[in-house]
Amino acid sequence: MALADVLLRGASFHGGCCRHKALLSLLGPLLSNSKLYSSYRRPGAEPEKKLSWQNADFSFKKGIDYLKTQLSLLKKETQDYLRGPGGRPVSQHFLEQTRVLWQFRSQEDLNNWVISSDVEIGGKSKVYIKLGRNNQGAFLYGTLNTEVPRDGETKYSGYCSMRSKPAVGSFKRKKYYDWSNFNSLYLRVRGDGRPWMVNIYTDPYFSHQKDDLYSYFMFTRGGPYWEEIKIPFSKFFLSSRGRVQDSQHPIWLDKASFLTLGFTIGDKVNGPFQLEIDFIGLLNDRAHREEFAYEPYDKNTPV
């Protein structure tokens, strides 16, 4: 573990971030259980007593198997790239009107998502996810609790969320979604009448934009019937650390924008909640002409 840490630090010093990422991707299987970077720890919690190198799993066989798997993924990615955008022919790409991004029909589909709640900050909300009836749809349910933890720092509590895992390519490279041919998010859901926030997490270029989030409301009507919801991308507004920003701009729908999509409930109403999601897709609505719903303005207007 110490040798790996020295190698990573040396690569970052001498060869820049590219070598650092390359070494980290190759040493990933060996350091799968170790922590090279500090993680969040609640105020007052004791640090881990076990040294990081004691969690390292040095296995030559795992390293070879990992290399074979990543090379096969790289081969498939190359073939898809030569075939056309997203692995589809160019003609099909430009004529595409709808696209299903996530469809929940098996446990493997659910494994592409993670759930979280205010338990991470000491709260008492609970959230669970499972397959719906007849293995159709993701069934998200739990209990919302707005009681603030008594740690002397947290002021607000009471949220639960469901978030897709970031797409990863060969050798742990980031993959991005290209939604430039579409103008709306299209969902088929069945809720209990409570409002949700649909969040699009971006991958910023500058570090001070790491908390940027594009959000819009999704209102469920409740009852036994499924509903299809269309949310234009022009309606999403920019926020950072829970605060709506004065300077608004549309979402960039190119390849360098998206990391994950998520759903959050935090309406400050204690009690149970549930949400069923059949699929999440994209729609190119030709009747929708709006480019951006909010008026941008210059904060430093010349006198």
C-alpha cells in the first residue's frame, strides 16, 4: 500500500494527472478496499483505527482478470465509436425521436442506482428500493423524518434520494451522456401525490462548480394509475449547495455535461412515501420551441 501511494504521488508530481489516472486505474483492483482519499466523517465520530494498507488486497490473479475485462470493454467501445454516435448508425442517430435510458425489469437494473437519506448526517429518515409488482418498475419507498440531529452543526434534515451511478468506461474512465438530439425528459411513474425534485448532476470544468445542480419539480397525482411526465430541459434551473443561483443558463446537452440523474423528496412532511418508476427516457418534442424558461441578466450592469 505504501509503495502504491509513493507511485501515485510520484506520477502526479512528475507526469501530471494523466499518469496519475493511469496508475490509479491499473492499481484499482489491488486497492479496492483501501482509501487513498479522506471521506466524510460526522462531527464527533472517531476516526478509523485500522490502517489503510491493512485493507489492501494484493492479488495477481485479480489484476490479470481485471485487465482482460477492461481490454474487452475497450474493444467494444472502439467498435461502437466506429459504428456511429452511441453505437448506432448516423442515420438512425439523427432520426431518433425517443430513447429509453433506464428501464427497471431486473435486480441488475436496480444495481445501477444508489439510495441515500439524511442518515448520512445523523437524521432518521429511511429509504428502500426494490422491484415492483411483476418485476415491472423500481419501487422506491420509505419514511421521511424532519427531526434535526443534535450534533450542534446540522440545521436542517429530512430528505431521501435515489441517484444513478456515474457511467464508467474501460479502465474506469468517465462516460458522458449525449442528449443533444432531445429537448425533454420523459418518465412513466406512479406516486402518492407528494412532490419530488428531479436533479441532473453535472461534471464541471472548474472546481468551484462541483456543487452545481440542475433541478425541476415533478408533481405526482397519486392514485392507482400510471402517469407519463414530460419535463423540458429548458425548465431546469441552476442551484448550488441548495441555493438557486442568480446567474442562470440552460443545460449544455452535449457529451461533456452529464454524470448522473436523481430524484429527491424533501417536502418537510413527516410520514411514509412511495414512488414507482417504470422507465426514464428522452423525447424530442418538436412542438416545444422554448430555449430557456428563465430570463438571464447581467449582475454588473454598466451605468
